[in-house]
Amino acid sequence: MRKRIGLLILGVLLIAALTGCGDRKNNTTNATGNGTLSGTGNGTVEGGGESANLLHICGGEVVLGDLSKLTMPEDTSTVSEEDIEAEYQDAIESLLLSYPNYVKDESRDGTQIVSGDTVNIDYVGKLDGVAFDGGTDSDYDLTIGSGTFIEDFENGLIGKTVGTTVDISTRFPDDYKSVDLAGKTTVFTITINYVGKKSETADDAYMERLSEGAYKTLEAYRDAIKEDLIAEAKENYENEVYDSILKQMVDNSEFKSVLQEDIDYFKNDMIEYYKSYAQYYGGELEDVVSMFGYETYDEFLKYVNQSSERYVKEYMVLQEITKRESLTPSEEEYTKRVSEYMASSSFSTVAEFEEYYSKDYLNYCIENDLAMEYLVECAKKNSAQ
């Protein structure tokens, strides 16, 4: 959910740059920054973490547009039953393709298993008479000859009678991935429930088996898909709200001056990120811009320049709102927001989190969140009138 405006500008570009501060679509964090505070910088960043140079205060001068003209975009968060059904049918089709539904073939009861049969089995594997980890399962569909299990296991079932329970001695390969089992002889007690035949449709039993009980019926699975689609539509609309309102503010504000050093700051971040991405795939940025959807390097640079200027203006607007409305977070608000940011990080304590990002930077993130939320509230009130 895109509510963390303080960490917002560079979007999917810098997802990997910050592991801690909430949902970061359009993130403005500095992935490679040089540790300086441009524009109207407020001095030394508190904290000594590696990311203490993330904080960047934009300079320049902006006269805010009329907040009474802000409006909410049309609500697009509704999901139709047709959309839900289509998504459900696609999901079922995909599942059946990857995990076929084998139903009991009554005609095979009491017959012998042959190579190529898909048998539904329960089994317990024992080493020196003791069941071992990973050696037990139930209601499992195994195609004989598929190589899914070790050769002794599958071959040992050939000729056995459907509906019986048998013991099969198996020897694990010397190079088996589990050192505890490699080269060892084990005994599997296997109940052969039935031989299955492939069904082109799913049923409740299939869904319960495939989901390991998470969804006991197809309807429960469809309900989960519906819930996910509604949540996704809501999140997409929230993103649209933030995008729209911030764009309205930028378009209707007067920027008396925008500092080139601020633009360069975000520009360099973006280029450095893309360079890292290109190097990860073994190429130079100039040679792989097509991976990012650009036909030429010049077209890519044009996008970076335009985006960087827009990012600076967005932050100038948010910073001006913060200053005008005195949106400095209280201690209680700071603690609450930092906990929310930290929830999606790998940090175990607030102290570690603060040391890494610095309190100044976290305060800045929160102020931008508060500013954006203030603008959204203004747009809601205006739209309600």
C-alpha cells in the first residue's frame, strides 16, 4: 500500500536501496548519495549508519497552488464478478496444467500397478526402524517411472496390488542430497489407495489436497481470489490517488527556482541504479537500455532528466506543505511510524533501524507522509462539497 510518501520518488528503481521504510512505490531515497545535503540542507545527519547520507533536502522556491482546487480521481477500486470469475478460471486452468487432478479409477481396484500408472499413496519411510524427516506423506499422487522418487521406490511398486499396504526396501544413491540418507538402506511402508485417471476439471478434493487444507473447497479458493483482487484494486486506486494529487499540486504550483544540484542528485541516483542493474546482467548501461523500454541511450537520458526534475518539484511541494502546516511528528507519531516502516525490514530492533537510516532521515520520511496525507484529506473534503 502506497502510504509512505517520505520514501516515494524513485519507485521500482530503488526498491532494493531501502529495506525498511514501508511500501516504497516511487521511492525518493538515495541509493548512492555522496553524503552532502544540497539546497537548504539542515546540517549533519544524525546517526552513523551506512545509509545516513539518504537524507536530501531540496532547495529552490515554490509558491503552492490553491489546495481548494484539489480533487480526488474517479474511484476505480470496484472489481466486477466477471473479473473475479475470469481470474478464478485462469487460475484453475493454470493449476490443472501444472498439477493434474487424478481421480480414482474404480476399474483399477485390485489390479496390479504397471509403469506409467499414477497411484495415490500414503507412505512412511524408516531408517533402522525409525521414521526419518521428509520420509512421510499421505494422499500423494506418484506417476510410476517419472523419476520423482528414487528408483527403488518407484520400481518397487510395479506389480503390487491396488488397495494393499506393502513394505519396500530401498537404497538411497551414494550422492543423495541428504548426507543422512546417502547410501543408506531404508524401508517404506506404502498404502496404495488407488490408481488415478486424469480429470480435466477441478473438484473440492483436488483443491483441498493441492492447498494442503488451506482451501477445503473450490468456492473457498474463489473467495480468496476475490479478496486478493479487491485488495489489489484498492491498493492500485490508493496509488492513483497519491499520484493524481501530487501531480495536481505540482502542475498548479509556481516554481520560482529549481536547483540544478537537486535535479542532478536524483539523476545520478537513477543512473547509478540502472548501471548496477545492467552490470548484474553483465552489460554496460548504454548497451542494455532496451531492457528498460528505451530504444536509445539518449531517449533513456531524456526520461531520467524529466523524471529527476519532477521528483525535485514533488519534494519541494511536500516540504513546503510540511513547513506551512507545521507537520513535525510528535514523539508518539514518530514511534508509531517508525514501527510501521520497520515491519517490512530485516531489522530486529528500533535502535539498529535508527542507526542505519538516522533519525533525521526517518523524521523526514514521516514529514513527507504527513504532508501527502494532508493533501489527500484536502482533496477528499473538496470532492465531498
